[in-house]
Amino acid sequence: MTASKRMDEEVLAGGGVNRVVRIGPTVRRPAGPWTRTVHALLDHLRAAGFAGAPRVHGFDADGREILDFLPGHVANYPLPDHARSDATLRTVAVLLRDYHDATVGFSPSAQARWHLPSREPAEVICHGDVAPYNCVFRDGRPVAFIDFDTAHPGPRIWDLAYAAYRFVPLTDPGNGDFSLPVEEQARRLRLLADTYRLGHDDRAALAHTARERLEHLVRHMHRQADAGTAAFAEHIAAGHDSVYRADAAHIARHATTFTAALTRKIPQR
């Protein structure tokens, strides 16, 4: 009997593109050409003292990667109230900053392969998909990131921009998942940037980078669908790409407001 037919497997909610199961204290996920590079990254994070990621335990007999199961829950859509709070936004900013800082010393091997191409400047190893559905919560508090398949070298702002899109969130009023008035989006975007300790130049570019990040996501979805990846074809059929385009247009319309909130000085008391 193969592991894929074992009665003790629990299919985990979410997954999106992959079928992810739990067996006891471990998670089993399909491996790709990039998996060994991701495992090297996760081993580096553990050695660097970053606790907000699963540990690696190699591969099972079916070739699936084996990772720690992290107790808690992920926040899938529709989001629970605690995933929408300022406290969660601040904690995600700290967790992402700590993760980025821990990756600075990572030196991938000459044979390293990534699922997504590197972007310059390669300041850190981006997670690539920082979102509530890839964040483990305990007692309403984010404690770890999961699903590092999309990790790749890139600038900090590239990762932070997508986290901003998902957690602020920078969504059009027509987005049924979660939307806020523009002024509240601007306030929460500033809170995220302040807590992450984002530099001035990146603050001036953050809104435009968030728009670019969504446009990049839409292109990636269509490339994957054209290559025969069924999950992405299903996402496009469901209209996900249209939602991302509308949200990108929303960010472009209000980029001046977002950038002003990010770059204005707060008077000293």
C-alpha cells in the first residue's frame, strides 16, 4: 500500500495548487525540482535560530517531502476577525522582517534551483507567497510561515508588497474577500511598513511594487495554465485573474494616497 492510500492520512485544508496531507506529526507535500534548494533554506533558517518555519525530514517512499506539522491553523478565506486585526498586521511584519534577516547569510549551492526566477537586487530569499493561508496562527497570533515552494532570491520590498496586498489588504471595493476604505488601507499600510522598519526609498516604491507584484502574478497564472497546470487553469476559469487585475488597478488609482501615508513624517512629541 502506497503512502498516498494510507488510512491515517488527513488531507489539509487549503493547499491551492498541491495536495497536502498530515500523517501524525508530519506534513507530506509533492516535491519539485526546487525542493532540495528549499530544504537547504529551511535547514539554514533552523541553524540561524528562526523558529517561524517548519523543519525538514527528507522524503518519503512516494517521493513527497516530509516537514514538521506546525500546530495551529491557517487563515483561509473568508478571513476570521483575528486575521484582520492591527495586532496580526504588526506580528506579520515582525515575522517577515525576522525571516528576511535570517536568510541574508544563506548561500545556495551551484546546483540550486528555484520555482520562481530570482529578482534583482537579491537582498534576501523571498518567501514568495506571504498570505493568511500560508501563515500558522495560534491563539489568534501569527507564529510561522509555511509553503516555501515559491521562495526565491529577491528584494525585500517584493515580498513585503505581496504581504501588504494580502494583510492590509490593498483590495478594490469589489473584492469580496476583504476590503477597507482607502484611508484605512493607507493607515494599515503605514503600520506594516513602520513595524517592518522599511527604508525611505522602499516606502516611496511600495505601492507601485504591490501593483507590479499582482501583474506579475497574473502573468504567472496564465503561463502555468498554458503549460498544463490544472490548478491555475481552474483559478483563471473562476475569475481569480480578473480579481487581481481589478486590485492592481485599485492600487494604481490610489498610489499617491498610499505613498503619501508611507512617506510623511510623524511629528515628534
